[in-house]
Amino acid sequence: MWLNSNRMPQPEETAGSNTSKPATVRFTVYEVNLRTGELRKHGNRLRLQEQPFQVLAMLLERPGELVTREELQQKLWPADTFVDFDHSLNTAINKLRETLGDSSSSPRFIETLPRRGYRFIAPVTISEPALQVGQASNNQSSDNQDSNDGRLQTLSPAAAQETSTQTATQKRDDSRFPVADDNKIHAPVPSPVHGLPHPHRNVPRFLFLLIQVMYLCFYIPALAGVHLIDDIVNALFGRGGESAVIIVVVTASLGIALRLYLFSAVAFDFHGIERQFTRLFLFLFALDELWALSPFLLWQKLGIGLVLASTAALVWVPFSQRTLLRMAYSANSS
């Protein structure tokens, strides 16, 4: 059979090449629709401006590869655009990281290569749309028509019988061993970063808010009854009442401001709170461990056994807060 190898591309093929671009890209709990310009987390749409989304789209089109600052400038800010490129790009990257809950110091998604560009480092799953049935039929008909444009070679009866036998054998093999669908490109499925359970994110958020209310219930009554702390501490340890009063006043005052900030950030679903909490964790750990001793202020009413049990439980609360925020805001949550 003689084929015409110099035919022009058909319109159906051009349309097929345009629709072969990735439609949906998934990484951890995020889903990006590159056609509609939507970013979703757990199915909920996140607000992201156009330029940060275009930066994310360019990074996702080449995961694991360097996207230079010059490429981003040519894509987002053409040559005839008068703008402070460095400031605008840094602003777009910062907004993108804030939306994804990422950071430049310990990146999970966007890695910065100083003075060169950026690279998307998280595993991704790319889904490409399958060709329409009508379009595939048109392409097949076009190929058959092009094949018939040249000179046809008549098959002998023996050759025709052999071809028919090969075709039947191939169909049987195909039915036994299905061919994988090439329209889906599967990247490695990411495993949870911290190995935490996957509840609805509002559950750990609610528990975190309850912990902040608990600490406020510690601080405010302690400040209200600060005049009693001196006698309680002296009765328990024999001395140190005045120092305990100073420590309670200072730490409770700082704690109230800090707990109100954490409460409002989680209540209004600020996606950067997990990163902020990580930065403050050492200070929060020292503060919470100090206030884990607060049940001793009620030892005369509770008894020493219940006081020790309460203190042991409060010792683990700083780690519980960190875990709850990771479950609600980190990439492994769902």
C-alpha cells in the first residue's frame, strides 16, 4: 500500500493538539484546573489572583524543573509593560505561598533557586482529557482517506486470508491483555507528610479553638485571684510566693494576647497560621509547660493526685496544638 506522507494536518488534529494540554493537576490536597483558572483545596475553591495563578500554572507545567525568572517575566509581563518586575514577581510568589500554606525557609511546594527562578518540588498527578469519540472517528476516517489517495496494491486471496487471521488473533490478545489508557499520566501518589489521620479540617480547627479558650480560662481567673497566689505557693513550698506572683502576672498577660491572636487566626481560617505557630513553638512550649503547673494552685481543693494527673495531661497540650494545626492546614490533611 502506498501512502501519502506529505499530507497537511487536518483541522481535527489541530483541535486535538489544543485539547491535549493538561486540564487538571493535583498535588497533595490541592487541585488546579488550568483551563478554568481555579484552585481548590478539599474541593473548596480558594481565592487566588490572576498573576499568582499564572505563576503556579507555569510551575505545574514543568514539575521538578527550573522555571527561570526571565521565563516568568516574558509570560506575565511582556516587554511593553512598565512595571517593577522583581517586586511584582516577589509579591505574586508570596501570595501563592500564603494561599498554599508554604514557606520559603522550609518549602513543601515551591522551592526558590536564588537569582535563578523557582521549582515545584511536590509530586503531582496530571489528568489529560481524552479525545472525543467523534473526533477520533474523524481522525481515523481522515487517515483512511489519505491512505486511499495513493495507489492501492491488490491483495491476493492467500494474503487476505493471512491478514484476516492476524487481525482475529490480535483482537483475542487485546481482549486478554487490555492496553493501558495513555490519556492519563499518573505521577507518584504522595504519601502523607506527617502520617496523620484525615478528618474534616473543621474538626481539628474546632479542637484547637477549645484549647485556646481553656488557656484563657487559666489566665483570667489567675489574674483575678493573684492576691491569693502568694499564700498558696508559700503554703505548698514554704517560700517563693512573691516570685510566683510576678511570673503569673507576666506570663498570663502575654498569654492572653497570644491566645486571642491564635483564636482569631484559626477562627477566620488564616492559612498561614500553621507556619506562624511553628515559628513561635519554642516560646509557646515554654509558656505552656510553665502553665502546666497551674493545677498546683488548687492543690488544697483538688488533692495532690488529681493535680498530678492534670499536670501530666497539660504537658502534652503544646504538641497537641501543633498536631491539630498540621491536620487542618498542612499538605497531608484532607
